[in-house]
Amino acid sequence: MAGNSFGEIFKITTFGESHGEAVGVIIDGVTPGVKIDESYIQIQMDRRKPGQSSVTSPRKEYDEVSILSGVYEGKTTGTPLFIVLFNKDMKPEAYDDIKHSFRPGHADFTYLKKYGIRDHRGSGRASGRETAGRVAAGAVARKLLEKRGVGVVAYTREIGGIACEAFDEKEIENNIVRACDRAAAARMIEKIELLASSGDSCGGIVECRIRGVMPGIGEPVFDKLDADLAKAILSIGAVKGIEFGAGFAASAMRGSEHNDQMDVSGFKSNHSGGIVGGISSGEDIVFRVAVKPTSSISVPQQTIRVSGEEQTIVTMGRHDPCICPRIVPVVEAMACLVIEDHYKRQAALHG
């Protein structure tokens, strides 16, 4: 299946299905001689794995990292890294009832129309489980970016219409929705649990800040830094929109308001979100992501069977009532992949 690889120089290919034997990633273009081991990658995998709390899927996947190639004596060799995460808690029989039906909000219909065959077991390749390989690769990219002085942090900004009113970075990993505001997090959790008790779900907004990117990173036309970040983030199945800096609010601003003026100290504002003309300005790169409500809900919905008959369907199983808490490390991973790839492209430009 085409479309499984991402990146130009720092390039990844993910593999595996939700209820297959394993998921994972092959990473090419890794800088040799960098110290890395499974424990470093495991930190990020533990942030993404299911079964973390009352607002995530109860599926028990520990996502234990196994590096099968590309590392020798604790250092990267420059050859492809092969990382595998074996599935442990598969229950494909739980999906037998929907084998011949199309679930609203899922890729069942479109996959069948494209390929003429579909893996109905937990959505197969269209499952959020595919992102496990991305997070593993993102951890490797993060390690390389640390040496460049680049930091990436994402967090929940809004869930179910409840928005954070403060920003406390220390709070992000101290609440189960990964919100940057403790008071808002409590209300978000209450909202998610209420919806889940009725079989429904909700979406939200995740914000990401990338710090320490030097000015001059990115390509000027088709491979703009914001364009590549947008493609990376929009390739995450639950994401339906993205905006940088002032984003859509810029449409109501005047040029004199939106332009980031400069003085001898640098930029006086950051409405551009750290990217101007597709190239980093040296300011923090800031973008926000719209995350849709989880498609798998136990509320009765109308659909059709593969054979064409109409039916009412209820999607049972183990699902996240809100995707935001677990998509945060996925957003960070994709951002890390893009930034490291563009750093390597910049290095190639200057020989």
C-alpha cells in the first residue's frame, strides 16, 4: 500500500495493523554515533499507549520497544533502525459483528472502495494503533533534536468546548487529559466521563510549541516548513484541521495588526507562528490542531451493509472516549520528524 513512508532525508516507513502480530517503523537517515536505547524511546511509548486512565481505551498494550537493527553498543550506526512493538491484547473476534457493515466516521467504506478488500479488525491499518510506530520514530528524531537545542511540547488546549484559560507547562503531564490548565482539566475529565457513560465521545484542540529552531529552516515554495508540518499533522487519522500562529483569526485582523514588526531585539510579536515565507524565523513555532470526536461510539447510528441493505449499528469494543490525551505525543512525534528532516535538508544545502 502506497503512502506508508514520510520524509526526505530522515525518512520513516510504518507497518502493521491494529489486531495483527505487530506494529512498528523503519527509520532511515539517522545520524550515526548517537547514544540511544529502548528505554529512551519507551518514555514516549508509555505516553501514547492505551489503558492509561479512565478517559482512554482499556486495551492493554504495553508497547515494549524492541530495536532489531541500526544500533550497536548503544549507539546508532547510520544504517536503518528497525523498531517493532508486538501486539499483546488483540481481540479480533470483537469486530465480527461489523465485518460486513460500514461504521459511520470510520474508513471502512473508503478503504473497501479503494482496495477492494479491508481488514475489519479494529480498522486494521486505519486504526490509531498505527501511530505507535510514528511515536517510536519521533523519539529518535527528538533525541537528535536535543543535540540541536530544539524542544517540542504539545498539550490539550480544549476538549468538548471547555478551553484552558491558563498555561502551566508543568501541569501537562500531571493530569490525565494532558491539559495546560489544572482547573480546566478537571472540567474536561468530567465532560468526557459523562459522554462516555452515555456511549458518546468528544473532540478538542491540541496546541504544539517548537522552541529553539534556528532561523532559515524550511524550503521556500512547495516544501515550506509549515506546509510539511501541516501534511505531517493532517496525516494523523483523527486530525481535521490545523492553524499556525494567529491562524484563522488572522482573517479578521488588519495588516498593521498581523505583521510581526521588528526592532534591534528581534520580532515584537509572533502572529506568523514562527514561520515566514515557509522558513523558520527563529521564534517559537506554534500551531493548533482540531481533533475530531472518536468515531467508535455505542450510540445507535444508521449505516449500510457491504451488500447495500440499510441497518442500525452500535459500535462496541474498547475505544477512547476522547482522543486528545493520547494524540498529544503523536503530534509531538510528527513535529520532531519534520524538524529533524528539514535540519538535514538544510545541512545538505550548505554541503
